[in-house]
Amino acid sequence: QKEVEQDPGPLSVPEGAIVSLNCTYSNSAFQYFMWYRQYSRKGPELLMYTYSSGNKEDGRFTAQVDKSSKYISLFIRDSQPSDSATYLCAMSITGGGNKLTFGTGTQLKVEL
Amino acid sequence: GAGVSQSPRYKVAKRGQDVALRCDPISGHVSLFWYQQALGQGPEFLTYFQNEAQLDKSGLPSDRFFAERPEGSVSTLKIQRTQQEDSAVYLCASSLVSGNSYEQYFGPGTRLTVT
């Protein structure tokens, strides 16, 4: 079993929908949690970065971390076709100089 | 400012050939990471440098893989005697490591195809 589990999708939603993306993990030592967006044939782009439990909001994006349940989420409000991409969750034990452990990525398509 | 750059963007190698992949991190970034991303999967850690010191190489899949960062800036990932299972996208990331800033920023990757 992988340390980080993520539903690969694909997930298809209409434009304007609220999207919920999730990851579960097994290693309770993870402290830093990230969401990356990856367009086809591009490198991952950092969207959200949170430390420990709690919520963080940035524009249309909200990241939630529930360490007690080992569960993290990314919500996208008012989804746009330009949000169509693969979304990768990633986490690390310490912040500086520590390797990221990624989920497999969820492929999202936002349709007109 | 300039992001992480990688070259070449695409590389086709015959089985058994050696390849060298280059990463130029963001200027001033102390930490540099290499990841391998197979098709339909998330990136997997290969190795980590802090300045010129290779502090973690636990993810390198075999002794055919070798990475260096001799002057603490540009890094090269070398794969000797390539095999078909080495076909993947190789991603480089750099990180500033200052205060609470530990975010890793990725380059576009090098897509390696071994035939």
C-alpha cells in the first residue's frame, strides 16, 4: 500500500462547479502538505502549501488538512476550463530539505 | 524571474546508452531535488542536494543512476547503460530554505524514452 493514496479520476465537472479533490495518507509524521497542478507535458506548479492541520484559502482555492483523519482536501470554487489539469497532492515530514511524497494525481476536466 | 530550467526537454536513447540530464535551479536556491515520474503516476523522489552536498540518494533505483552538483548550482543526473524501465519524465525542483519557506519549485522535466 502506498503512503499517499489519491483517486486518479478522471473527474469531469461543468464550468462553475465546486471541485473537491482528496488524498489520504498513512504516515503520521507528515507535517507539510502541498497541492500541485500539472498541465500535460509540463512540470508541477505549486498551488497551495500548508503546515499541520487547518485551512488555507487563496482566491478560488481552499486547502484543508485533517491530521487526525490523515486526510487532506483541495476545493476549487467557480471552476474554469483552464483548471483542467492533473492535481497532485504532496507531503513531507519536515519542511526544509525534505523529499516530497506524492499521490498519483487526479485528472480533472472542466467542461463548458 | 527565471524558474527552474531543464535540458534537454526530450531525449531518445537506445538501450545501453548513457544519458546526462541537466538542471538549472532558481538562482540562490540552496536545495535541489530530482524526481522520476512514470506515465500516469506522481513524481517519485530520487535524490537531494543541499548546496554541493548530496544529502540523500535513497531514491536512486540502481547504481546506474548518478547525480552531481559540483558547484552548488547546476546539477546533472546521469544514467548509465539505459534500460527500457528508465523511460520516464525526470523532474528537477529547487527550494530556497529560508525561514518558513520550504516550497519546492519544479522545472518542465526531461522526457526520456529508451528504445
